[in-house]
Amino acid sequence: QVQLVESGGGLVQAGGSLRLSCAASVSIVSMSDMGWYHQAPGKQRELVATITRTGRTNYADSVKGRFTISKNYAKNTVDLQMNSLIPEDTAVYYCYGKNGRSGSDYWGQGTQVTVTS
């Protein structure tokens, strides 16, 4: 069983920055894909950014140029640097990981990000 724990959410003004971190209970090297999704009230969960085992990244159009996903092997985390935040970024942000061996999907409990105008 893989556990993912998010941290770094909070309240920020538009134009500000936050850095989310996802700590995994297993080595992130063993995960084939990891990423971040968000879910705003009344909406479906949507992809924000993903990163493959080889480091290839993918971003939602709405965050391209503002968000950066990265892996920190020393800390065993997957991080999301969010810059130039806008109120539309307000949502619960979930960390996602796919186990490279079993193919099972795992989700964190979520962290709230609120951007005020």
C-alpha cells in the first residue's frame, strides 16, 4: 500500500506563489507516473500536471508557464511550484501516483489552496 501525503496548501493573494509537496511512503523511483490534480467546488477533479518516471512533464493549458512539477529524490517528494496564482486556481489539490509494478493508482488526502482577488 502506497501512502501519499500533501503539504504546502494555504491562503494566498492573486499573483502570489505556493509550493505543494507530496511525500510518498515508497520510493518515488518505483512510481511510473506521479502528478497533481485539483478539484474545485461543484466540479470534477482535473489534471494539473504530471511527471513520468523519466521526467517527462505534462501540464493543463490553464497552468502552463505558471506551474512547475518536479521530483526531489533526496526528500522523496513530488513538488508543484505554483506562481502567478489566480482565483480560478482555488481548489483542493490532490497528489497522484501510479505504482510502476502493480499499476495501481494512489491518491493523497488533498490540500486546500485558496487564492483571493
